[in-house]
Amino acid sequence: MGQVYMELEMERFIELKRAEEENKKLREALEKVMEVEEPIMEGWETKSFRIARKALGGEEK
């Protein structure tokens, strides 16, 4: 019983690490979108910039 529990915990740990890595990649991609789509003047945000900002936890304007 203990061995089965340990195997399940290890699987959950591996899944968590995969999810963390995927989250990191998505965050980096959103940051690149914000960098590329950065407005040259306030109020000129593109839809992509606004979506990326909101996804990264920023305010939606």
C-alpha cells in the first residue's frame, strides 16, 4: 500500500513540474507579445497587448 501511495505521489509531482514548466513557457511568450506589441503612445494598445497584459495579471483598461 505504501509503495502505491509513493508512486502516485511521484506521478503527481512529475505532473506538477510539467505544469510549472508549461506555465513558465506561456508566461515568457506573453511577455514577448507585450514587448513586440508595446504601444508607442498611451491609449494605442493593440488587442494582443491588452490580452497579454490581462493574462499576466495586469489591469484591463
